Amino acid sequence: MDLLKIENITKRYSGHTALDNVSLSIPEGSIYGLLGPNGAGKTTLLRIINRIIMPDAGRVLLDGKEITADDVCHIGYMPEERGLYKKMKLGEQAVFFARIKGLSHKEATQKAKMWFEKFGIEDWWNKKVGDLSKGMAQKVQFIVNVLHEPKLLIFDEPFSGFDPINANLLKEEILALRDKGATIIFSTHNMSSVEEVCDHITLIDKSRNILSGNVEKIRHSHGTNIFEISYRGDGQKLTDTVAGQCTVMEMATSSIGINKAKIHIANDSDVRNVIAALNENVELRSFSEVIPTMNDIFIRAVECNV
Amino acid sequence: MKNKIGIIIGREFKERVHKKSFILTTLLTPILMMVLMFAPMLISEYSDESTKSIAVVDDSGIIAQHLINSGEIVFEQTPLPLEIARTEYDDYYAILHIGRDVVSNPTDAYLYTNGTAAMGTEHNISSQLTMAVQKEKMKIYNVEQQVMHELNTRVVPQSLKNVAEHEDAGGSSTMVASVLAYVLSFILYMFLILYGVMVMQSVIEEKNNRVLEVLVSTVRPFDMMMGKILGVASVALLQITIWIIFIAGMACFVLPHILPDNVLAAMELLKQGVPASAVDAGGNMGLLQGILMLSNIKYIGSIIIWLLLFVFGGFLLYAAMFAAVGSAVDSPQDAQQLQTPIMLPIILALFVMLTVINDPTSDVAFWFSMIPLTSPIVMMARIPYEIPMWEVCLSAALLYATFFIVVWGAGKIYRVGILMHGKKPTLKDLLRWMRYK
């Protein structure tokens, strides 16, 4: 079931097209990564979903119906450049935003207190943003964003500015929110976080959606028939064995006697035959496919899109 | 939606009222005003009593005898000739040389000061010499002193309001009205600029820290703008109300202690129903009339009500424009150019106000108090003169009607402006944004 569907969105600014006929659908209860190089149009897309700006063409459907201003109250949006009042006490700030999003004063206070405790920042309640570092302020921003328990959460570059410990905390909270049933969209350049957190991604480059889908599926479909093997035995023997079926790309020997090689199996060859042949001539310790990282896929896709 | 405006107004109000600067200006301004009002009085009362000695070289031989020593000035006649006296008395405040022909030639008198000359002292000497010369002239023409005294009269008409029924026990003091006109229009001027710019800066701040982006998705831009304007307006009204209460309190408790006795006695008589024309407050008749005017609840009450209405209306009008400018720029520096067209009518109104005080019923006064951009300031300068009620009502109605038009336009600019970053817009851009769908 798709919670959010984006259909043929186009947005033009004077002089350039920020989004060109972009469509994607975001399954309910998933974490959806929006990837793309700087200036690709990610933030524009997030703003359109939030109705901050209107698209020139196309529509955004929430639960199958076109999104309305009231729906947006149920979205938690965290812009990349943080949106907090500098001179307002953090606690009051969290309560203020929660009330704007429709919570009662009492409810908002209660929930804000709970989240402050959860993040171990109860004693920040009376502090002001000006007194905090960027990363600390971001924690508060996160709380403001999730306080009203939105079913759709949108983060623009959530991990920028966080140290590894807090980035981890944030990751865990995002996963926990997903497990509670929230749908989460975030944009990022941080590819390792994509592999760890995202279920689905869309890669936007030059205003277009160039790659969309389930993270695991994408990675496997980008497999290039390259395998990594480790073995005991003579490297030359290995080369001879696979000649004709494979090309050896890399060879490495190690002092403890376990050698490594990277081979590319020709598309018409059967992997099983290769393994069988190898098994006879060297002592095979491991044999695994090299699945490209999201980072590789990202770079390759963007380069191919020139 | 209404509720959301309420939350925004509440936030603006709370944040501003808790600021130290607000508390300080609210408390200090009336005190400062009081100090400014009473300082000259106190200074003259307690100013240094050191006497100034003046050596007098009287070549005429008849004038020096008329000079009277006061606490401030002591005259000491010297027989020395001028040249020697000037070196001899160089530790005196001054040497006064009265020429031989001073009676026939009033310019034949000279004051050689050893330090800087004080205006008050020179004035004192000048009037003493004048009197002395007058007396000598009277002797020459054989005029009796009594006759001179009788001739010396000064007529000050008591201005009274020409109303049918005499419910208006008090007089109307043009002096008090003009002081009120000054004070009221300056209050307007101050509030329009100070609080207007405050709205603009707070919009710029919200735009820069991206709060607007978080809000804009849930609150309509128009509601956001109105919430801010009304929030700041409520702070302004609170401040004015505190000042009014403060000044009223001062007037009730402090004034009775500093007024001259004959004025107090006269007020007592008036309270007992003695007609104003029968009351004598000596030379303080003007003061008495002023006090009566200010203690006339009907008069002061209507001024306060109109003040609040015009401050509120004028502020809304200007704040909407300031908000639009704030929404369009990224920094207060960029706002300079765009806010000039907003400042101009305010400054123009201030200049018009100065002429209005001299003639509150002139055509200039009438028209500028009707044109909505200048009307708050100019009208507040006219109201103390008790101009016809319909003019005030019409002016207020026009002001509020214009506010609705301006706020509509400003809302359109605001909606586009808050999401524009980077380039510095021109006035033309703002007008173009208004036409966006």
C-alpha cells in the first residue's frame, strides 16, 4: 500500500527546471531515501510534498487523495537549514510548534517533556537555541518534528551536523518510528546511512528520477558478475583453471597463505561450473559475489546520466 | 485557523513582553518624560546661588544708583576710569561700562566679561539698565512714577469654549492643546516607526532561521503575517496603556503638591460650583485653565480612546507594509531601500504636524488628516483642538478601510517573499508578486 504517490511533478523556476516529470510512490511504513547530487531538486520535491511551494504540473496524493493543507498538519517536516527561534526557550518552542500542528497545550507540554527526557536533555528546557551547538539544536529540531506523532515524517539531510554517536541515536529513533508505523522520507548524500536505514530509494539527478526501487533489489540488479574468492594454493593454477570462462581482475597473496582474487565471470558461463573447476585445483575458502555499494551505484548512475 | 492566529499572537506577545528592553523602555520612558518636564524647574530652583560681582563704571553718573543687587548679581560702583578698572577687576564676573549718553543713546553701554557670558545675567543687566533709563527719562519728561506703573498693563484673553450649555466648566487652553498635539503625534510617530520596524525585523529573522518554512506548511502565510502584526500590536497597546496609567497616576498624586496655592484654591472654588469667570487665580489663570482641561474626563477620555484607535489602525497599516518588505529580503541591510517609500509618508506627516499645530483647521490639516498614510499622526495633532467629530470618525474609517486593502496586498507579497532567497528584490518585483495567483 502506497502512502504517498507523486505523479509527474514538474517545477520550473525562471531559467531552469528544478523537477522534470518526477513520479515516485512511497510505501506505507517504509523508510524512503531521496538521493541525488547537490542541486538535483531533492529539496524542491520535499517542499512540494509539504505544500510550501506548488508544482507547475503533476500532483501529490496522500492515501490516494490529493494532499490538502489539513493533511500537512500530520506531516513532520525538518528543513535542512534548521527552523527554530533563536531567542525562545527550547521547551516553549517545542510546545509552540506542537500546538501549531494541532495539539492542545497540555498534550504538547506532556509530549515535549517526554521527548526531552528520552534524549537526556531535560535540563535544556529553559535554554535558548543560541546557547546550543548546531548538533544539539538539531536534536531539539528532531523533537519538534516528531512531537505531534505524524504518520509521515520528512527530513531534509537529517544527519548533517551530527557526531557519530548522535547520528546513531537519530538512526535508531528513525527506525523506531518506522516500527511504530510512521512513514519516513529523507534526503541525503550520506550513502552508508542509506544502506543501513532505507528500505527504498529514489535517485534524482538533473531534475529527473533516474533510479527508483527497493535498496536490496537495486544493489543486486547492479551486480556485475564479479566475484571475490579466497583460497589456499597456487595463484597461477587458479588462473589456468578459470581461463576461458572468467577473467581474473585482481590477485593478491598474503603471508598466512590465504590468497585472494577477484574474477569476472563471463555472462554465458555458469557460476556452478566455475566453482566446480576451482574446487578441484585450489582449496576454496570463500566465494562471494561483489554487490556494489549504494555509493558505487550512485556515482555510476550519475556519471551515466551525463 | 483562527486558533492558529491566536497561538502565533500569544507567542509574539509573550516573547516581546518578557524582553528586558521592553520592561526597561516601558518603565523608564514615563520617568524620563517627567524628568524632562520638571528638570528645568528643578534646575532653576537649585541652580548654583553663587553671586556674580560686576564692577560698574558709570560715566553718566545717574544710572548706577538704579541698579539693584539680587541674590545672583552684585553691582559695585567704582570711581576708577574704565581702562584701569578693566585690569583692576579682572577677577570679577564682568565690568559694566555705562556711557555718558546712555539715556539718549541706548547702545552706549558695554559689558566686558572675564569669562563666558551667561544669557540670564546679561538679560538681567539689560532689563535693569532699561528700567533705569526709563526712570531717568520719566524724570526728564516730568512723568510721575505712578503714571508709568499704571500704564504698564498686559492683557491676556481667557479663551473659553463657545458652547451653548455651560456644562463645560473648564476653559480651553490653546497652550495645553498644542502641547498635547505635539506629544500625541510624537507617540504615533514613535510607535509607527519603532514597532513597524520591529515587525519587519522579526519577519526577516524568521525567514533566515527557516522557522517560516516549518510554519508555512501548516499555517496560511496570511495568518502568519496577521498573527505577527497583531501580536506586536498588542505589545504596543499594552505599553501605551501602562504609560497612560502611569501618567494619570502621577497627575493625581504628584501634581497637587507642586501647584501654586492660588491655583489649588481656585480649583477648590470651581469644584464647589463657583462659575469660572468669578474665580481668580492671579497670574496663574493659564495654568489653571490647563489643569482644568486636563482633568476634564470627557476631553481626556476621548483623546485616549482616539489615541488607542489611531495607534492601532496606523500601526496595522504600516506594519503590514513593513512585514511585506521584511518578507522580501534576506537581511535588514537589504531592507533599507525598500523601506524608504514607507518611511516617507511618516516623515511627511511629522512636518505637516508642525504646521497643523499652528492652525488645526486649515485645509492642509484637514486633507492630511484624511489621507490614510499621514492621517494617524496628523489627526492626533488635531484631536486635542476638539475638531468636529465627523472628521475624526471619517479619518478613522478611511484608515481602517485602507488597512484592509494594504494588508491584502501585503499578504500577497508576503506569501511569495518568504520563500524567496538570494536575490535582492526591487519595488517592481514586489508589485509583480502581488499579481501572482
